[in-house]
Amino acid sequence: MTTTCASMGIINEQLAIIQPLASGWYAPYVATVAMLRLDMIHPTISGNKWYKLRYNLQLAREQGYRTILTFGGAYSNHLVAAAAAAKEYGLQSIGVVRGVHTTAERTDTLKDCSRYGMQLVFASREEYARKTDAIWLQAMAEQYDNPYIIPEGGANEQGVKGAADITKLIPIDYTHICVSAGTGTTLAGLRQALPTEQAVIGFVPMKQGSYLVNELIPYLSPKQNINWQLYDKWHFGGFGKWNDELIDFMNDFNNSNNIPLDMVYTAKMMYGVCQLLAEGYFAKQARVLCVHTGGLQGNVSIADRLAY
Ligand SMILES: *Cc1c(COP(=O)(O)O)cnc(C)c1O
């Protein structure tokens, strides 16, 4: 195994350009809306997932672990990113999958995980619900090579620390930074590291997602715990749910801006941004930067509906 592996070589951060949207999309409401294209940094380890994983994988290696174990659903961007990144780091990976899927029922996401060498362990929903229970985790650790355990979504201190690195790509002259929030780990890293004059707005793609506020606060130092908020109204029926209106929005958005969105996270965020623009939420001189957190691998399940 090579020792010079790749903590920088895995992804290409230079591809994470800031792309202004077509002015017709935001005029006359604000000065600019642009997207930070984290979806470009790697074909599989896209967007924010890399940032949330990198310090976890680094630590796992430094502490002499051979294996990582993490969690996700059958469409999880985190799981496939973890599988790919672990492989790059020369670590074995185990993915605990929510729900039992026979071989015939494997999603493309799960097939990709296997392709990257991840060993999949299927857990019933009841079992999976114990994913943060110390006793269950201990039993899993004994069964699977005493792995370094990364929580679902990379939601831990290392994840927040990695997400904070995203702010190095964010210029100071943007007044509002928009991001989709699943576990909220990425948002926490952004809020923790951005100057407090820059507002951070999170868009939660699930119903009643504002409970996340309480999950996020522990990651924020008191002085950073200002000028951020969460919207949970643009969920389109719940996590992973979509309808014709959202699909039309995605196709229109790509037509206007040549930027593909994913249906689980970034499409709902941009739909929300569009609503906030029309409601006059932003001042006219606002400069809005939306973080494209990737997730495009998940679009294969609706490929026949998308014009891209
Ligand atoms: C995982 C994911 C998110 C959510 O990130 P959190 O740090 O869990 O809030 C947002 N967007 C995309 C595309 C994702 O894959």
C-alpha cells in the first residue's frame, strides 16, 4: 500500500468554481445569485461528503484502524462517498444499510458501494434505529474488525471541522450563504467558520426539519451562534419525495443555468431560494451564494424524467 495516499489527490478542489446564475433568474430582486459547484470536485465523492469524511478518514488511519464502518439508506450519498473515499485511503469499509434489500432489490447507489469494495450489512429498521446506541455499536465493532465508526451522514466533530474547510472557497463579498441541511453538519461547519456578517440559510428537505436547530447548536461556539436560520417548508412531501413541480423546476433550472440539481437536496434548496427571492426576503444589494453540495448520483432513479 502506498503511504503518500491521496488526501489531496482524491478530489480536485480547483474544479469547485463559483458560477453566477443567469441574471434572468434573480433580477430584479438581488445583485447576484451564484453557485459554489462542489458537485464538480469528484464524480462519486461529490460535494460536501468529501469534506465531512476527510478528517474522519485521516484520524482512522493515524489511529491505526484498518476498517471504517458507517450508516446510510439505500440511496445515501454519504454511503457511496464513504465507500469511494475509504478505498482511496486504503481502508476497508463496512456500510450498515437501513432496511433489508435482496440482491435483486439493490439500488444503483448500493451497487456502487459494493463496486468500491464496501461490505454491506443490512439492518432491519428496528436494528438500524439503534445506530447511536453504545451497546449495539460495541457489538458491531466486535463483529466487524474493530472499525472506526463514522455516524450517519458524517455528523460528528470531524465532519463539522471538514465542512468548515468549505469556507476557504467562499469570498467575503457574499452576504448570504445558502446550503441544504440533512444532518446539518455542513451548515454547522459553515456557520462556525464564516464571518458572522455573512448570513447562513439552511434548507431542510424533510418534514418538520427544524428540530435540526437543536442538533446544530452544540457545534457552534456562542459567538458564532448568530445570523443563521433554517427553513423546512420546501420538503415536497418529505425526505426523498418529489413531484412534477420539482422535476419541472429542475429541468428549467438546468436550461437557464446549465447546472444539474439533485432531487433530494439541492433542487429543494434552490426552489426555496427562488421563493425567498420572489417574497422580497433579500435586500436589493444582497449577493447570494448557494452551495451545490452534489448528490447527483441519486438522480439515476429519476433519469427518465430529467432533460439532463
Ligand atoms: C448529504 C447531503 C446534504 C446534507 O448535508 P448535511 O451535512 O448532512 O446537512 C446536502 N446536499 C447533498 C447533495 C447531500 O448529499
